[in-house]
Amino acid sequence: MKISNAELIISAAKKFQFPEGPFPEVALSGRSNVGKSSFINTLLTRKGLARTSQQPGKTQTLNFYFINRRFHFVDVPGYGYAKVSKSERAAWGRVMETYISTREQLKGVVLLIDARHKPTEDDLKMYDWLKYHDLSVLIVATKADKIPKGKWDKHVKIIKEDLQVEEEDTVILFSSETSYGKDRAWKEINALLYS
Ligand code: GTP
Ligand code: MG
């Protein structure tokens, strides 16, 4: 996809801040540090657009990126970061519940999983929760550059088995380091947005 325009339009902490309008959107979810912001930057070929960091738990708002004035990417706070307080975690849970269960523009979710490890308990819960809300999910196994190619199939198989990925959902390998999987990711995201 050719990106002619990409801008962060709002970092929303509350529902009233979610942008209105008819534009379809795809949200990015995954545990802290899995590579959500890097994924957005790689897809958009914009290095510093979505803030990435070594410090997990940095993204604490729903960040709406408006792409080509046609659709939104929504960068969601990462889960599973131990140092986030209980009350912060509960507040995040409430915003997310509202967003996932009421947002009509939401056409699907990209769930990012670290390709190197088995999905965590939080990953399993997140996938089940998204399916409970009847959302289409694209699973992106990140940091593929950190595992040898010969092991890729095995790691994808483990993710599929552990999450009990439904027939309609796709699992792809991805690397923000090498851009591996970028074209496939765009194809799948287009399918989420416009089908
Ligand atoms: P939060 O916003 O804290 O939830 O994190 P995030 O999921 O947005 O992760 P982010 O994109 O900030 O990346 C976290 C760290 O992983 C950074 O140091 C990235 O450079 C690194 N990283 C992300 N994707 C990849 C990848 O595909 N390969 C490698 N080798 N490193 C990556
Ligand atoms: Mg981030």
C-alpha cells in the first residue's frame, strides 16, 4: 500500500475522545514490548511516527493514526507489564472493554505475539476475549529475525495450537527489523478493513 498521509490525530484516554466519522479501523494489541509501535512504523514506513521504546508500558492511551485519510490504526497500551499499578490496570481494562464492545468502526484486531516464546496467559486471555466479542483477529508473530528460519514453522505451529486459533483467523510471521512479512500484513489488514 502506498502511504500518502499518516498522522497521529489523538491519544485518547476516554471514550468521548475517540474520533467520530465513518472510517474503518484496525487496532493493534499485544503484551508490552512485543513490537506494536514498531509494527505500525514499519507498515507506514515512518520511523518515528508511533513511539517505540525500551521501556515497556509506555503507550498508555489509545493512539489513533489516520492513514491516507481513509482508515485508522489504533495503537493500544500493551498488557502484562508488571510495574503498572493495580488501579492503572483496572482503568485500562475499563477503557478497553468500552472500546472493544462498543466501537462500531472497529473491523478487526491485530494481535501481536512474540514469535520466540509460547503465548503467555495474557495472550490466551486476550485472544479469547476478542473472539468472545466476535472480532476478526490477525495474529502477527513479531521479532521473526530473532529466530532461525528453520524453526519458523515450529513456532507458528505452537502459537496456533496454544491459542487454538480459529479457522477464519490468520497467523503470519513478521519482523520490524527486516520488514519481513510486510506485504502479507498489508494484504490481511486490507481484508479486515474492507470485507
Ligand atoms: P509498548 O508500547 O510498551 O506496549 O511496546 P510496543 O509493543 O509498542 O513495542 P515497541 O514497538 O516499542 O518495541 C519494543 C522493543 O522491541 C524496541 O526496542 C524495538 O526496537 C524492539 N522490536 C520491535 N519489533 C522488533 C522486531 O521485529 N525485531 C527486533 N529484533 N526487535 C524488535
Ligand atoms: Mg507502543
